[in-house]
Amino acid sequence: MMPGAPVADAVFASLVPRIEALRSAGHTPGLATVLIGGDGPSARYVAMKMRKAEELGCHSPHVHLTQDTTTAAAIAAVRALNEDPSVDAMLVQYPAPAHVDFDAVLMAVDPDKDVDGMHPTNVGRLALGVPGPVSCTPAGIEAILAHYEVPVAGRDVVIVGRGVTIGRPLSILLSQKRPTANAAVTVVHTGVPNWAEYTRRADVLVAAAGVPGMIQPEHIRPGGVVVGAGVRYEGRTLLPDVDESCEDVAGWITPRVGGVGPTTIAMLFSNLVAAAEQRAGLI
Ligand SMILES: NC(=O)c1ccc[n+]([C@@H]2O[C@H](COP(=O)([O-])OP(=O)(O)OC[C@H]3O[C@@H](n4cnc5c(N)ncnc54)[C@H](OP(=O)(O)O)[C@@H]3O)[C@@H](O)[C@H]2O)c1
């Protein structure tokens, strides 16, 4: 098993001295959170991130916009945070009410304060190999593979899903020329009806489709590595892409609960600390 918690703990441990150095230099890292509307799970996610910020000695101003907030008002709130010197990075929690143009709100975030690495400037930086905040779940998946010493360089990595949150950025990340990447990456999606032919030969299979139970034992290479990132929520029940029975066939596999979730949060704080160091002139 490849649980995410030990990986996240290692990331947080590496951030502690960096946060101390920032605070000693008079710069407390600030993570702003923006919640639009009253979506229950989103409110819980935001509260959890604020608690973690406090635990790490960061400050976390929160902006809660009401359900009837307009796109213009949400953009104005984001611009105010862009100008706020105590804010190093911000998170605009998804989803927003349907009448809000969420992409337009994200576009308004200063790319250097984009803790999720989702702004087009940062996706462009990723594609160009220029330093910048990297999308948190893909960065966490690379960290998991590195932590468990799963060889990736030169290996066959197959990603199911080309979504902008996981599949697409992960495909760029793992194809970069770095020791913990450098893979032969294949991305499959609904346009590839014989996708299982690709997944069956994968040294490392990453499921990022959001189709519960889509990956069954016959879709993986016996002894291969499986990372389950795609999930669908039904109420509070989490339904992963990777069926439980795959645990008997895979060599290494992330647990259905506590896999990529903890590392996603750790990478978010990693992006925050890097943004703070940049703004404080420490890097
Ligand atoms: N665990 C975490 O921390 C975390 C964080 C973020 C997201 N997620 C989850 O990760 C998943 C992916 O999110 P995303 O935003 O990157 O992607 P997305 O926009 O939800 O897109 C899903 C992708 O999967 C492909 N797909 C769907 N059904 C398929 C099928 N039957 N066969 C082959 N391909 C199929 C789609 O293909 P087409 O492009 O052809 O439609 C699409 O590329 C979601 O379930 C999301 O909830 C998890």
C-alpha cells in the first residue's frame, strides 16, 4: 500500500523550518480562502485548510461571499486579495453557484498568488518547465511515487483521464526531464475505446476519470503500480475509480481512502510557502 499520509507528513516536516525562517524574517505566510455560497463540503474543505494553516503558523484570512454574489463581486474580492500584502497565495474554492463564471474568477487571481497552480499562466509555466505553482494533486502524485521509490523514469505511465485538474497537468509533469519523472506517458480518455490495452501494459497506472469502479483487476498489469485519484462523491460517500479487488493484483497501490487526498493538501501548503519565500525575497 502507498498511503498518502506519510508522504504528506514528510512534506509538512520540510515546510516547518521554511515557515520559521519566513516568520523570523518578519513574513508570516498568508493563505487566503474564498468561498462563494454555502456548499457544505466546500465549507468543510475550506475550514480544514484554515485549521492546517493555523497549525503551521500561517495566517489565513477568509472571504465568504453569499450565494447571490455576482461574478463581478467575486472578481472584486479576488482583486482585493491580489493587492493585500499579507496574502501570499489564495484559494478560490470550487464549486461556485452556477450563475458565477468560475473561470473568470480564477482568471482574476494574480498567477503568483495562485496556490492551486490552475491559472493559465501557471499551466503555461508547467508546459514550459518554468518554475511556478504546480497543480496540487498531480504534484502530490509525483511525491507519492518518489516517496515509495517507485521507478518512473523510462517507465510506461498510463493516465486515464485528460481533465485539467489531474490528467493533463500530470501528463506534463511526469514527462519532464527530472529524476522523479522522465516517463513515457500515455493519456487515455473516452476517445480511446481500447483504453484497457494501454492500462494493462502500464508500469504505473493513474486513474483520474471520476468513474466509480472503472478500473478492475483485468485492467491492470499484475504486480504493477496503481494510483487512484479519480473519485465521485454520492452525498458523503466516496466512490473511487479503482475497484477494491485491484489490491490483490497490483504490486503497489494507493488506498481507496487516504491516498492522494493528504498529499494534495500538503502540496497546496508547499505552493503557499514557495509563494511567500518569493514575495519575501528569500528565493
Ligand atoms: N483525490 C483528489 O484529491 C482529487 C482532486 C481533484 C480531483 N479529483 C478527482 O479526479 C477526477 C478527475 O478530475 P479532472 O478534473 O482532472 O477530470 P474531469 O474533468 O473530471 O475529466 C475526467 C476525464 O476522464 C475521462 N473519462 C471519463 N470517463 C471515461 C471512460 N469511461 N473511459 C475513459 N476515459 C474516461 C474523460 O474523458 P473525455 O475527456 O474524453 O471526456 C476526462 O478526460 C475527478 O473524479 C475528480 O473528482 C480528485
